[in-house]
Amino acid sequence: MADKKKNNKNKRNVLVPAKELPIFTHPHDWRHSFHWRIFRIMSEFVEGFQFLADFKKTVTFFGSARFKENNKWYKVAQELGELLSKAGYSVITGGGPGIMEAGNRGAVEGNGDSIGLNIQLPSEQRVNPFVQKARGFYYFFTRKVMLAFSAQAYVFFPGGLGTLDEFFEILTLVQTKKIYDKIPIILVGKDFWGDLDNWLEKKLLNHYQTIDPGDLNLYHIVDTPKEAFNIVKKSKPRKEF
């Protein structure tokens, strides 16, 4: 009984929003030396790129970590993950709860590759139970680069500040052609993304002229798993970029 309570406690510590994760201090840890930290960062990039090189048809999911399995968008992400998996695509997520869990769960149900790029904690990894192939990262920013590198299409579900941060970073990389400029960026949920789309057009394009008209065509807004799937089907594998 004591072991069961301990396991439940660990699970609660792992599957929480990132801002609620515990802070650990290691005063004698070599990782607090910036000299050694550089090498750790390098190793995470090398190992991450090597890990992802084995997956050619990949789609990365982004979205809220707060959604439970009875949430509408959890179910949509789960269905899309299954559709993609059955079509031979690998589903990559951040490995955590919410939308990430839903995408990985759908991939498992479709008998495809369910991949998680998760964050390492001192005693656990923040990973959902549907991840089958994983790579853990100590640094959030190296993990973020891997998530950006990993896909031939990006799917964004409703989420919080982290989701918006990832969306605008990917959008900027595509706009500046730092990554393939025809890669699909798919925003699922017209009710969630519609106001942002209107704001970009009215304020950034028409009022302040800080973006070009073509920038609004760099992403697609859809409502259903089928719509998102049809866009992904037209994308090219990473090796063709």
C-alpha cells in the first residue's frame, strides 16, 4: 500500500503543467559550470538529431497539457493521431499530458510510431503512458529545437502561452525560409485560432504593415481531424526538403 501511494504521488508530480514542476538545486553538480554545460548541450543536439533521423514521415503535435481525455480537443487530437498512424506517419509530441498524450494515444491505436521528446526530471521523466519511443532532454530549448526539426507537418491545437510561443517560432522559421517554406502549419480549432487570425490581418497587416499579405497564407485553420489529415497527406517527407 505504501508503494502504491508513493507511485501515485510520483505520477502527480510528473503530469502537471510545466510551471508547476518542482525546482531542484544541485550546488555541487558539474552542470552548474558553464564550461561543462556547453558539452551537455552539444550532446543533446547530437543525440536528438540521431534519434530523429530514423523517422522519415513525421507529424509534430502541439497543444495544451491541461486537457483531459473527456475534452473535445483531446478527442480530436487522438482521432488525428490514429488517422496519421494508419497512413504510415509517425506522431511526435512533447511526451507529456493533454494534447501530447492524445496524439501519442491515437498513434498507438493506429499501430504506428508514437514518439515523445520529453523533459527529464531528477527522479522521473515527464512522459505520458502512450509514448513508445522516447528521447529525454535536460534543457527545454534543445527539446524545442528537436520538435521543430522533427516534422514534415506541424499541427497546433488550442493551448496556452507555450503553444503560442511554439506556433510563432515555427511560423517565423517558415516565413524566413530557415526551414522548408511549404511545410504545412495546421491550426485546429476555428473558434480558438480565428480571433488570432483576424488580429494578424487587421493589426499587423492592414494597420501597422509589419507583415506581408502572403504571411497569412503560411498556415491553415481547420476544425476536424479529416481536414487536418488531408493537408498532411499533401506534405513531403523531410528527406525531400
